[in-house]
Amino acid sequence: MKTWEIYAIRHATNDTRTRGVNFISDPDPMKPLVLDFFCWVLRCGREVIVVDTGIDPETGAKNGHRQIMPPPEGWTALGIDPAQVTTVLLTHAHYDHLGYLDALPKARFYMQAEEMAYVTGPWMEKPTFRHAYKADEIARLVHLLHDGRLHLHGREFDVADGISAHWVGGHCAGQEVLRIRTQRGWVVLASDALHYYEEFERGIPFTVAFNISDMMAAHDRIRELADSDNHVLPAHDPRLLNHYPAISPEMEGRILRLDPVPEIGA
Ligand SMILES: [Zn+2]
């Protein structure tokens, strides 16, 4: 039975946001709340799986996000040659998860079929649903599909021994979470099914939503899939920096290792 290491690359941050931007009816809406941006690498010996590919820096800057580290630099720092990566999981197609696709020339990409139907279908007529997608990145996905480099899978998908993808929807039509076997048991990488731990802890939705009932049901699904609440990883929470170690002093605030037991209470 394989166990996987999980690494997070903190590639961008936005310290201009407030709680009111992130949580509906927050009692303290003007209080600042940093939004960090992570993408991930799963590793078992020489086997490497990339999960999401960060933000194109121009798109990030346009949206007020400051780049910390281009993901390809993060991959290299982890000893990975981007030209040799063969498997990339896309948890959904929002622009902050879909930059740098072309930095991975040999990769085959995997995504929920429902996400592709969503981003190329009638819901995109509505600005509220399309605003976190970038048309040229979606067009790039269409090209990858026609080149045989994008596999669109069903709701439940076995990626590898010890890794499975599970549809939850909510944040967008095809949002998925990943269940990963690690040295300490089953961890759920929730991606944007949870932006912050707080959504999970307080049972509240995030503001960017396609379907709030699916978003809330995702919390229950995550609890079914993870060994405990302590085995759950949100996608955008600066608290991750307090709970998990950097891979080296030089990579402090940039690359974290997420499979050890978290230091909760920090
Ligand atoms: Zn995101």
C-alpha cells in the first residue's frame, strides 16, 4: 500500500481582502483576512503527481494577488523537472488553479467532466459564474482535450494507489476534493471546497459559490473521506503556515509539507 507525501507551494497572496469579502453576513466584515494561494505536489518515491498549477502572474496582478513564487520554481525546488511530469490533477478550472499549463509539456491532465461542461456551457453567460474563469485558459483546456491530453472523468475517480478524486460541486459545478493515503492516514485535500478552516469549523459557506447547498454538503462528504477533522486541508488559508513545516529554512513561507501531524493551537 502506497503512502504519499503532500507538498504545498504558496505561490501568491492577497492581503487587501476583508472577512466581509469572504464570508456572508460576517459580524466583523471590515476586519482584514489574508487570502493565500497554494498549489500542490503529491510524491511517493519517484512518482510525482502535480495538483493544480497556480496563477498566471498577469491575471493574478489584475486581480490584486501578489506572486510569491512561480509554481515551476516550486516544482524545481522539490527536485521535479516540469518537463518530465506526466500526471496533473485539476481540482477545478478557476484561473488561480490553471496558470502554467504549458510549463508541463508531457503531462496528461485530469478534471471532472462536469467542470468542463460547466465552463463551456450556458452558465457562462452569467458574469457572476464566469468571473473566476479566463476564456483563453478554458480554450487551452479544449485544445488539450482534442490533443488527447485531458481526461474528463466521472464524479468518483481512482487516480493511483492511495489517491482518489471525489466530486463535491458547490464552489463551482465540478469542484472536486482528493483523498490521499499518507503516513498518518487518510488526508483530504479539499482544494476550494474549503478556502478557510473556518468554513469547516463553523459550517459556513464561502462567498464565491455556484450552489450553496452542494457547498454545505461538501463539508459532510469531506468528513466521511478524512480520518478526522485534523486530516483536512483547505486551499487558501494562511493558518496552514502555522500548522505545517516549511521544507527548509530557505523555503519558509513558500513550500510547506502537509502530510505530517499538524501543530494545532499555533
Ligand atoms: Zn482557488
